[in-house]
Amino acid sequence: MDWFLVALLAACAFLAGLFRRLSGFGGAMVMAPLLIGFFPLVYVIPIVMTIELLAGIWLAKNWKVEKEDRPRIYRLLIASTITLPFGIYIGEQIDPQHLKIIASIAVFWFSLFLLLQPHVRLTLGSTKDHLAGAGAGFLLGSCGFGGPIIALYLGASTLDYRHVRAILSLVVSGLALLGIIFAVLFNENLSWLPWLTVGLPAFMLGFVVASYIDRMGLMTESRLRRFSLYFLLINALVNGFISLLLLNDRITLPTLLNE
């Protein structure tokens, strides 16, 4: 393994663990934009999604989903299943650096939207569930994360934050499982598995640190949320800028594709 890639994956996974534990989402948004361009897309999706899935299983015992919300979760995931393979196909046709810029833009606007907290309120419904799920599946396949669309959809509803967090965490876990299945089908091998020995321990360390922060009440929920969103904004801008430099051949960085 290339030591640069080991360090990159470990740092991304640690930050992702912090975000996932504190907010219920955000793990893939931290990892995927940073890893795209250094790893093939069919590596990024199963690595990120396996970590997200295991995190979701861990969190499920703490965040209970109400019975009346389960049909909504099923609708979101069924729609995602239909569009996810199309997203993977499109993502494989795009230059990795272009893909990285697209992913960074998506994260930037998502974070900015939540940070500004516009007074948008939606009435949740079956048709909207299917549309949100379809968008999430396509974004997951093409960029390596699908949570933002679901988070925006649920966040614009009248549900309270803790209620939304439980639904979102379970949907993100379902998307993770779908991502693993389809990425393996497209890749037809498990050569990405050894990288989990780097990413998973780092992610769990982030989980442990976040749990300590949560237990000790070192930061209020609102401050944690704003800090997370500011970090995502800066992360997206830096990723996009680096990708633009790479496209202009001003700098070079090691990639798994050249090994």
C-alpha cells in the first residue's frame, strides 16, 4: 500500500467517524470527495459504504425509528435501488478529477443550504419520497454519497431534528448496503477489501472521540452542527481547487490507478 494513500484514507475515515456519530450523516461526504481521484470509483463506493453500514448498525440501537416512518424508508430505498446502477455507469464515464469537482460542488451547496437555514418547509409524501430516493441513488452511484438529498428532503420537513436523525441514519445505512452490492457487481472482485483494515479502525476512533464529546457535553448540538457544516464547506472548496490544479497539470499526486 502507498503510505500517502494510507494516511489519506485514515484521516478521512477518522473525520467521517466524528461526523457520522454526532449528526447521523456526513461520513460519506467527508470521505468520498477526498478519495475520488486517488482511488477508482468502484473502490471508493464499497470502502466508504462498508464503513457507513457498520456505523449505521452501531447507531441503530440508540436511534429508534418510529413505526409510521418505516414505509417512507422503504420507498426511499426502493427508488434508490433503481437509479444507483445508472449513477455508477455515468460516474465511470467521467474523468476522476471532473467527478471530484462535481462531488465537491454538491457538498458545498448542501452545506451552505443547511448553514443558511432557509425557511423552506415540505409536506412529506409518497411521490416526493420516490423522487428523493431516486436522486440519492443516482448521486451515490456517481459521486460516492447519497445522503445529502435525503438530508435536505427530511430537513425541510416539520419533523424535529432527533426524529429526522434516526430516519436519516437508517436510510444512509440502507444506501450503504446498496452501494456495496452494486459496486461489487460492477467491479467483479474484492480487491478493495484490504483498505478496510486502514479505514475501519480510523473511523471507529472518530466514533469513540465523538461519543466522548457527546457524553461530556463539551459542545452544544447547535455548535457541533455549525462546526460540521463549516468544515464541509471548506473541505469542498479545497477539494475543488486541488482538482482544478490537477486538471491544469500544475501539480501531481500519487494515485492508486498508477500502481
